[in-house]
Amino acid sequence: MDFTVADSGEPLPVRPARLVVAGYTARDEAAVMEHIDELAAIGVPPPPSVPMFYDLDPALLSTAGQVDVPGPATSGEVEPVLVRHDGGYFLGVGSDHTDRELERSDIAASKAACPKPVGSGVLEIGSDLSFPDWDAIEARSEVDGRPYQAGAVSSLRHPADLVERMTATIGDVAGDLVLFCGTLALLGGTFVHGDTWSLSLNLPAGPRLTHSYTTRRSTP
């Protein structure tokens, strides 16, 4: 994957050895359990642990403006994305696009069924993951031009916390890594299966990280 460091314009060639998608990453554990109960009510099985880490094929990652999806019942969402390269960490924006029909029976399979769009621009945040600006970042998404999500990423666990929990759950991850850090609640409360997705992370000081993509249904 060929990223670009937003501040300097320097190319960042990343060859991810691992792609991990974190789920149920809200800091408010009571809210997480409420969300799990809501999903259970529509047939989505509860996760075996919280947060949950889904170890996926890095080939799912794409910076393209169009991606193929398996059917009509898919949807995306805005997520902060942590990219590790040569021991340094970078922040990007992406979408954990998911097959919502398959999600009712197998969450891991539903995530593995769809590509993982990610913006090509990233921001260097250092090797120690202290990143004090995390709580001030605002995340937004739109689907087909309509607001879909909006809020502060302070509602999500800090990347340093996530990396520590990920390592404790799935073991040490060597080499380049891409970690999706979780997402925000939907403004309308229900999934929308749209065609065009726009994502952004707005930092208090620094570049605005964005990505847009359209979906195309794969033919059997």
C-alpha cells in the first residue's frame, strides 16, 4: 500500500503483514453492553470478548475510489485507522465495510467478505503512541451525500490502549500493521446500504484526513 504523509508529502510504502479490525471499542463499557444487546435483538450474536479483534487478510485493504462488494446488504462506517511501519505509527481514516446480512450469523465472516477502504493520506503520530490530540479529533461520514455519523473519537479507546489489548488477545504482531480502531454510533440508528461513502477525521491542529469511495456489486 502506498500512503502519503500528510504534513510532508513524503511517500510511505507499507506492506501490511497483518490487518486487524477492532470492534466494541467504546470507552463506556455500559454503552458497549447496551449496543451488544441491541444487536442481539436483530439477530447479531454477541462477541466472545470486549473489545474484539478480528484478524483479517491484508489483501482486503484498498485505497481505490471504487470497491467490489458481495451484495446489496453491505454498509461502511468511518473509523480511525492506525498504520505501523518500521516501528513508527501513523493515523489514517478508513471504513470497516461489512456484509450486514452475513453479520447475523458470523461477524468475522461478514467482515472478511468485504474490502476495507482506507484513505491514502496519513499523519505521523510517533512511536510511543502517546498522541495527546486523540480526544479532540472529530469523525464524520456521509452516505450518498447524507450525514451518517458525527462525533468525537474520544468515545473510543485510545490507540495505545487498543494496541496493548490487541497484543494481550492475539499475541505480538510483527512487521507492518494496519489496525481499525472502531467506530461511532449511527445518526439514524440503522444501517444504510448506500453506494457512495465519504469519510473524514478532523484534527484540531493539522491536516483533515479524508477518503471517498463507491461500491459496485460483484457479479456471481
